[in-house]
Amino acid sequence: MRAIGIVLAGGKSKRMRQLSEHRAIAAMPVAGNYRSIDFVLSNMSNSHIPSVAVITQYNSRSLNEHLNSSKWWDFGRKQGGLYLFTPTITPENNEWYRGTADALYQNISFLKNSHEPYVVLAAGDGIYKLDYNRVLEYHVEKKADITVVCKTLPSSEDVTRFGVVKLNEDGRITDFQEKPVLAESNTVSCGIYVIRRRQLIEMIERAAEEDRYDFVKDILVRYRNLKRIYAYELDTYWSNIASVESYYKTNMDFLKPEVRNYFFREYPEIYSKIGDLPPAKYNPGAAVRNSLVSSGSIINGQVENSILFRQAYIGNNCIIKNSIILNDVYIGDNTVIENCIVESRDTIRANTTYIGSPEDIKIVVEKNERYAL
């Protein structure tokens, strides 16, 4: 593909509550064995983009560990590869990234030293499949300056946490509102953009000269009437996980056969870092219905409509319903958990009950010492 890729994975969200206190959103576990960033990196690899830069900042340790080898996404090449950019103190700069445009500016050498004519910019918190070649073909066909991948959401969905766009009959974006108080459209930006590399360099440098730091507000919104900005409408599955409610819903979607088949059985594949763990073990008395159970887990109790990530331990006589149990969680005997998200590396004491509701998902964070059980 005649493009380089840039993944913006440095943000945080108050809507994630305790879940983003110790990890970047792009590092959030999804569907049992994956991280959020796996989906965009797989799309980059499947689109044959040779060079991809991941820009990180907030709580990036677990994300950096996940990306410590590029081979899992087939970026280990002599030409191109996977690059990880974190804020760097230099004689010219002693600032953290002040926004997405500033993050691009501080790593502008990656853009200037590349030779591909186009850039695919994508957020690291989207769950979707997309061949970026199709977006590029659309971009060239429309003679666009910037192409934004968009999705029309159901009227019941709260779109005020996204960038909301209005289109004309030709697909050109006529209005772009970032996180409006009152949305006038249900078509939102997916945080995926195609732009000519030299034009991106010019826009980023101009924004830096004017002390403007945000790619959406200071480039997309500002230039919406000056540049030819078009929308490429996505008609397949897409979800953004940057809130507790959407994170829970997205994971629960993977309990639906059609969603699992789309992502994991239909070409192209989604790739992730593989851990050396034994298969899940179901002991006598275990009962599992409509759930995803990851490798390394041991089940003794009842699990229903739930997702168990790697190395989860469910004790005797436990009841786990409509819940997400993240990595390396130990749940003691006789525990009831319903409509909850249990944080990674938690130890839940025996005879404990946590019950949320579909409208108010409870996040369970309980750092007990295991040897005290």
C-alpha cells in the first residue's frame, strides 16, 4: 500500500473510570485473548502498510510490553516495521504531548523521512475490520484532501462523545462538531483518516506555529470549509471502547456467534501476542454456558454469559453472570458476581457478593493478598 500508518494510542478517558487508572485505553483487553490495539494493527498489516508508528503517552507500560515484538502483526521486516514513539525530552522540547496534533509534530521526522505519498491515521481504541486500501481508493477517486471514516449509529446510541459530522449528497463533510452537547446527526467519525503525507506535514507545522495542538479541533474542524474533506462510510461492525458502558457492550457482543465468526473465522484475521499458557481447565462441578473462557483459566463454579480472560480462577460454588473477568483474577469460593467488570490481578475473597445492573455496570477493584485467603 502506498501509505504509512500512525496509531494514536496515547489518550485517556474519564468515562473508563478505574479501568484506565493503570493502563492506556489501547491496551484494554478485548474478547478474551486480545487487546484493543490488536485490531488496528491487524488492519494495518492486512492492508499491507509496511511502516506503522504507535504514539503512546498515558499509562503506556502495559501497552509497551504488549508491543515489544513486531512479529505478531508481521511487521518484522527489513523494509518498514513497527515503531513505538513516546514523549522525549530534547534540548528543543521539554513538553509531554499536548494533543494529537502536537504528538504528530514532535514525531514529524517519521513523516519527513518516509517516502510513501499517503498516511493512514487511526485511533487505538476502535474494534473493527477495515481494508485501508479501499479508503485510499475512495480518497483518490474523490480528489479529497482528507478522508474521514465514518459510521452511522442507531438513533438510540449516545453520539455526543464522538465527533459528529454532516454530509452532502456527494459524501463531502459540510459540518464537523467535536463532542457536541446536542448532536444534529447520528453519523460519527471513527477516528480513522487518510491524508496526503506532505499536506499533513504542512498542516501540522502550521498548527505548531500557531500553538494549536489538537488534530480534530485545530485541523479537521478548522479546515472543514477550506479543504475537500470527505466521509468514507463504514457499513460493517465498529465500536469504540472508550467508556465503561461501550467497553462492556463490545465485549458482550463477542458472545454473539455472528460477531465472533466475523472477526475470528472470516478472512482477514485479527492477530495478537501469544502467551504460553495451558488450555482452560473445567473441574468437576463446573458449568459454563454462552461464555468465552481464555487459556490458563480454571473453572470450578458456574459461569454464564460472561468473558473470562487469561488465567482466571473461579472457586467452588461461585456464580458468575453477565460479567467480564479480566486477566489473572482469583475468585474465592461461594462468590456471586453479576453485571460486573473485575479488574486484572484482583483477588476476591470467598463468600463475597458483587451485583450491578445492565444500566450501571459495577467495576470491582479489590487488591487482597492471596496467601491470606
